Amino acid sequence: MIRVVFVCLGNICRSPTAEGIFRKLVNDAGLSHVIEVDSSGTSNWHEGGPPDERSTAVAKTRGIDLSLLKSRQAVADDFNHFDYVIAMDGSNHQKLLSLCPPGREDRLRLCLSFAPSVSLTDVPDPYYEDGFDAVFDMIESAGQGLLAEIQDTHNL
């Protein structure tokens, strides 16, 4: 089993959106039996709560259901459980590095590193803005790139 976790700050906007998008891409590729998908946040502000209603609404218009997801905080053991720990931005990347057990740093990557067509390095946090559609598009592009890398690396 190949395991992927997406991580943002609160696990209510970007990372659950990424989890939903990537799960759909994996299902559409017929790989849900070999790829597990999750999400978390570097903070515990929303632990146990649902994704932001704006993220849920945008995902729903794109055929993705986020309603069953619940926020959880990232922990050091995630680096032992997940093969890919995908940070949504540089700030969360740094926070994750501080959690990362020695020798597991190669599992940590920035989300948009998988989307060379996107000119940004960080997925913007749409929480205080109305950028949920643009964020969805960026994450979808990165998800496609990540899935292609996993397929190539693991001969799927």
C-alpha cells in the first residue's frame, strides 16, 4: 500500500480539498486498492471538525464529496505511516520538518512541486479570501502530477 497525506494549517480548506481530489484521481485510475489518501493540519484548531463549507461547496460542484472528512492534527508518526507527506505551503513544510523523525525527510514534499504549470510554490490559503475555485484548480493539477509520479515510481 502506498500512503499519501496532504497537510495544511487547519485541515479545513486546502488539505481536505487535496484529499478529495486525489482520492477521486486514484479511484478514476483504478488504484484505490494500492493508494491510501488522508489529510491533516499542523494546528489542532479545528480537530474533529468538518472541512470549511466553502471548500465543500466548490468540491461538490466538481463532483467530489468532502462531507465525511474530519480534521486531525499532523503527528510525527505520520512520517512512518505515509510514504508521501505533502505540504500545501512553505510554512507548513517547515512545521512538518520540525516533526519529522531523522531519516524520513525525503517523504516531505511541497504540493505545487507536482504542478510545473502553476507558477506559484505555495497553494494560497483561501480561508480569508474567495479563492476556493483557483485553489481547487491548482491542487487538481498537482494531484495529477503526483499520481503520475507514483505510477512511474511504483510501476502502477
